[in-house]
Amino acid sequence: MSSMFPVKVQGAEVRKRGKTLVGPVDLELQGEGVSIVIGPNGSGKTSLLKMLHGIVRLREGSVTWSCPREEAQHCQGFVFQTPVMLRRTVLENLTYPLRLLKVPRAEARDQAAQWATRIGLGDAAERQATVLSGGERQKLALARALIRQPELLFLDEPCASLDGRAIREIEDILQAVAQDGTRIIMSTHDMGQARRLANEVIFMLHGKVHEFSPAEVFFSKAATPQARAFLNGDIVE
Ligand SMILES: Nc1ncnc2c1ncn2[C@@H]1O[C@H](COP(=O)(O)OP(=O)(O)OP(=O)(O)O)[C@@H](O)[C@H]1O
């Protein structure tokens, strides 16, 4: 059990130019497992992740971790939908976060090499990250986040537009680190992926948490007609 959990979200709302992107949200998350955030386009999935991670300003309400906010943030990683790579090699991209943490150069290179191998980029370690394919880039972004051993990892649609093989490789890594105790909160459009990974589901609609339940409950008997329609593949407005 991580020391930053539970996290309590109370009446939290993010607005931009008078428009509510997400909220008000009331939610309490515990320190174990994989939470999958699903919902129609524009329902507030990304905004919810950013709100939890504390990288957008709250207009109302609060997000309260069980430790000081800076401490919680320090133990979190975030993988964005379209990650920005350093214009350097794969290895340097992996070494960089460790060097920021003052890990000695040799040890940082060792760990970076291990991660490069783990994500299937061992042979590409000296290649420029900017020339990688979409799937390779996303695996590198994931490794770059995980190399810091975050207690909690946010992922925003990490597999959007990737092929089956890259998706499987990313899911394998996520399942392995989740097994080792890394808390994961991830949005996805892919219902198969949601079923494969989720321990609990946060179903967003119109910027609000419409349903929050254990995965087996959500997928077998979702409580609301909107969630059932969404699972059916119907258009939900
Ligand atoms: N910077 C912004 N300025 C204004 N509106 C925004 C901004 N970012 C997001 N929005 C709007 O806020 C709402 C929630 O967006 P958000 O990206 O959180 O939803 P989402 O569920 O992640 O969408 P998608 O599935 O399309 O990625 C949408 O209506 C979106 O158009």
C-alpha cells in the first residue's frame, strides 16, 4: 500500500475560459491495482488524469493525497498520448530522468540499457529517439516514466493508433509493473484493453464521474443506461 493513498477528490472542477472541462468530481481512490478511465470523446478523461496529477489548476474543490502534495507528485509519472522525446538517443532519453535524480552516470547507463532491452530497443539504444516508430516511441515514453520507479503512473491513451504487437508489449509491461505494486491510472478508448487491464473502472460522461465500480461489476452489470450503451458500442451523448 502506497503512502500517498487514499487520494480524496472533493468537488474538484477545472474550467477554461468559462467552460467546465471536468467536474465537479468526488472520488476516493485506494492504493492498489489498475484504474481504467473510459468514456466518450471529450468526456473529460484527459482532464481528470491531469487534475489528479496536479498539472491543471482547480477552479473549485480539492485533490488531497495522504502525504504532502509535492511528495505525492514526486512519486508519480505521467505518460502523455503523444510523448515528446529528447532529440537524443534512446539510451540518453532513458538516462536523463535518472541523472535528474542524481543517480551516478554508470548506474544510470546500466539501468537505461536494461530498460532498452526490456522494451525491445536494445539494438536501437544508440538510435535517435526522434526517428523511432509510433510504437517504439510510446514504449520508450513508458520506460522513461517507469525507470524512476514511480509509485503511481498515469497514462493517457498510451496505445492510441498503435498496432497489435506494440499494444501487447505495452500491456505486458503494465501488467508486470502493476503486479510489482505500481499503481496505474490510465485512460483508453479500447474496450478490449479496458477489460484486460482494469481492476476498477471510472466511466466519464460530460466531465463527470458517471460510474465508478470494480471492473467485474462494471463489465457484467453496469449501473446506468449510459454506461451500458457505451459498452454496447452505441453512441452516447
Ligand atoms: N485547453 C482546452 N481549452 C478549452 N477546452 C478544452 C481544452 N482541453 C480540453 N477541452 C475540452 O474539454 C472537454 C474535455 O476534454 P478531455 O480532453 O479531458 O476529454 P477526453 O475524454 O480525454 O477526450 P478524448 O477522448 O477526445 O481524448 C472537451 O470538451 C474538450 O474539447
